Amino acid sequence: MPDFNRYEKARIIGARALQVSYGAPVLVDTDQTEPILIAAEEYDANALPFTVRREQ
């Protein structure tokens, strides 16, 4: 996974937390119940299928 700046990381985790809160399947085994914590664990495990397009 490439290095994301803090704004990209916040956007990715926030978008994934919203998906999880609406019932999307969780991509890692976790004991967490809060969507934001689940999304953060998925981010740390490099399990998120997000890409970031940057203008050059």
C-alpha cells in the first residue's frame, strides 16, 4: 500500500466505516463492534480495496 497523507487516510477510513455501518461485510477478523475501529483495523491490515487518484 502506498503512503497516504493524513487527509487521504481519514477519507479512506471514514468511507469504509460508513460502508460497514450500512452492513458491508468486514474484511478482517476482529472483536471490534464500532465501524470506525473496524475500518481502522482493515486499513492497518492493508485489506481495503480503495485507490487514491492524485493529480500530477
